[in-house]
Amino acid sequence: MKTRLQTKLTGEEAAQIQLELLKDGFLKFEALKNKGIDLFLAYSDGAKSKSFFEIIPDGFEYFPQLGDTIGDRMDHAMKTIFAKGYEKVVLTGSDIPNLNQKIIQDAFDKMEEVVIGPSCDGGYYLIGSTYSIDLSPIFQTNIGWGKQNVLQETIALIAKRKLYVLPTLKDIDYPEDLVEALKYSEKDNYFFNQWLKENRGRVK
């Protein structure tokens, strides 16, 4: 649940936005399976509704997020997938409208040790590594998750690693981000764009 959207929107509206972004993500990234990239979804407690599970397409494995902090949950997700035998794992958020197949493909192709995708708010929308690199010390560090210096602190902690930096993208955290999204959201965000169109008056 995107609680920071609820300064102007209801909890139901915030949940609907999350749902539309997820549906777009499923459509955009499903083809990656044909390129050797397996897809997994780590869901939060707030997503365990019937409507949520109904939108997950066949071929997407899913498991619950575990942990008290964002770092804990990312650490658990990375370890869960590496335990399945994968050599490279990439984590990304579901609230980045202009995240596309090329960026995900580049994350895997350009990764030597670590890859990161900065977000405009000082955090990052994507992080990934090879099996030989343990990111747990970073995830378990007392980083101010959700603050403007998360990216800077994370990069400082992986300074000795071979790092590839992806393009900077905007995510959806606050009502103002929805206003901006009206200007930049790409056309393949069908469900999200439809929501923006129908609720334009709500996000001015």
C-alpha cells in the first residue's frame, strides 16, 4: 500500500494506483521470460487481497516479503532467489512507470558485480548483483530508507565493487508525483495512464 499517496487520496485509491502499475508491469515484462529472465513478485502484507492474486499472470512466481525494514525485505528477496540457483538477481520496485524491458535487460547484461538504478528522489528503483557479491551488509546497515540520501549512502558502501549505473527514473510516492506522471508516463503504461486520465481532477 502506498501510504504516502494518502495525503490527498483515499487508501482505496492508493491501492488502485498500485494495482494499475502492477498490471502494466506484468504486460511490459512478461516477454523477458523469452530472453532467459525469470520473473518473481515479492508481495507485502497489504497486497494479500483476492483482486491482487487474480491479476498475476501464469508464469510469475510470487512469495511474501519478510522483514521489518525495507533493507530487511530486500535482503530476504535477494536471498530467496539466489537460493534457487540463479547467478544474477535484480530487484526493482513496482512504482516506476517508465521502467521498461530495455532497462531490465541492460541491468543483467551490463552487470559485472553490482547494478543500480537511481530514482529522482535520491533513492533507487533497482539494485542487483551477482551471486558472488553479498549485499546483506548494505541492506542491514542503518541507512535512512525512504530518505533523500539512500542512493549516496548505498554507493559509498559498494565503492570497491564494479558498479553499473542505469538511467535515473521517477517513481510514484506522493500525490505530486501523479501530477508529474501526467506529463511523462509512456504510452505502454495502459492501465496507469487510464487511471490518470479518469482521475485527472483528483491529482491536479
